[in-house]
Amino acid sequence: MEIAELALWAFVLSFTTQLLIIRLAHRHRLFIDSHTEDKPQRFHEMPTPRAGGIGIVLGLVFLLFTPMGWNLLISVILAFLSGIFEDFHRSISPKVRLLLQLVAALSAIWLTNAVVTYLGLGIVLPYAVGVIFSAFAIVGVMNAINIIDGFNGLAAGIVLLILLSFSITAVKVSEMDILQLNAIVAAAVTGFFILNFPKGKIFLGDGGAYLLGFLVALSGIFLAGNYESVSPWYILCVMIYPVWEVIFSIIRKKREGKSPLEPDPYHLHMLINRHITRSNPLTALFIVAACSPFILVPTLYQNNSGANLFTASIFIVCYTFLYRRLIALEKPSIS
């Protein structure tokens, strides 16, 4: 089948499954995310199923019609399993979750040869170090996408933009396997997105967030690892929002004497919601629109490490400036 046909079927299956999950979830109280739980990441006002990842992973069955699909079968399942237990309210320990993610990353690296050894700017890693670096990068992005999954359409919107950028780059370097992968993933995500944004009829869930983080990270690492004309700094720049959100949050919580794994209500998207948009879907729209230049513009110079590093630095400066302005408004409640 052609790429367009595979993508269409992935969309149809994902969308149909999302509708079925919404109906069954409310009828049988399955994988419902309660709006009454006292958690900092709760921003919905109605009980909502958090199993959108199931529809997405079923849509990805059409990857099996592509050359790369069979190589990713085990990895995709492991990445999805690392989060789906949380969606069924059966928590697994952070160590087990990270182990599943690491095995998923290493198996994908082994089966697809997605390894970054040249970091640009004259920095070359030994192959073994490159494997470790690539695996931890994939695991990091998996958790980064999960962290930004806080408002209707936010994580899915960012992922769709990332996939668009990587797809354009794949066309530039004539990498059809990655183009097929991204097209099918984007179609499956779109089937979820139109039911998640703006009304929030279904949520991505941890399984879906980890899975999407795994797929976009793998796509970027494959491009940077196999094509000299694709700078690793371009990959970082395109994913700078979720990546910097994780790094910034770890630094912030360490300074406050908190565990980086402990959730709190002071992530940037939460501050934007409280002090700028005061609306769930508008928060996602605001952030996706603000991040889109940093995701799409670097596609024009994907081979220029210096330019991409500069672009990522601009984002970090803007992020930090906005965060400091907004957190200052929180001081009375923090104290």
C-alpha cells in the first residue's frame, strides 16, 4: 500500500477506537481519570477516559506494512506497556517503568541502527557510548512528552509539529522508511487529537505519551545517526520545548529540595493557564503556537549545528524569562 493509504487507514482505526473507548469507558467506568482527585495535574471538570494511547497503538498496526514496522514491533509494545498500567490505575515502580523504557530504546536501536555518534561541532562519540547516549535520549524524550501532557491538545499538537519537521527532513534526504513511519504515526495521533482538542473527550494517558515520545525520539535519532546532513542539534532544537521542560524542572525541584519525580503545580504550562489564558484548550493553543517557530524554522537549516544551537538557546532564554515573570505572580501562594 502507498503511504497515503496506510496513513488513512491508521487514522480511521485510531479514530474509531477512540470513539469506542469513550463509549465503553463511561458505560463500564474503565480507565477513567477522575476530575475530583486532588492532584496538581488535574485540569478537567468531568470524568474522562485516559486511554487514547490504545487507539493510537492500534492505528500503528499499519506500520507492519512498512519495511521498518516489523523491526519496531517489540519496541513499540514495550514503550506502550511502560505507561499503560498507570492508565488502568495499576501503578508500577519507577524502576520497572524506566527499565521497560530502556529495553524498548535499546531494542529499537539494535534493530534499526538508530545511533548518534557524531554530535556536530567536531564532537565524535565511540560507538558504544553513542548507543548509551541514544538510549538515554530516547528515554528522556519519552518522559518529556509525558510531562507536557497536561492540557487538551498540548502533547499531541507538539508531537504533530515535530513529526512534520522530521518528515520534511526525511524527504530532503530521501529517507522513505522514516517518512512512512512519521506519516502513519501522525495519522494515528490525528485520530486522537480531534477528540482530545478542544473538548477533551479522551486523554492521551501515560501509555500514549510514552509511546509518542519514543517514536519521535527514534525518528530524530535515526535521521541524525544515518545522515551527515542532519545535525543532532537540529533534532534537539525541534524537541527543545519538552526536553528543556524536563531539564528545567529537575534543576528547579533540586534547588527547592524536592524529588524530580514529585509532581507539582509549577510547570510552565500550568503557570500559563493560571495567569495568561485561564482556559484549558487556549493554554495548549498558546504554547503550540509559541513553540511552532522553534520546531518548523530549523527545518530550513537542519545541517547547521551552530544555527540550531543558537535557535535552541533563544528558546531557553524566552522560556526562562517567561517562567520568571509568571512564577513571581505565584510568590504569595508559594510563601
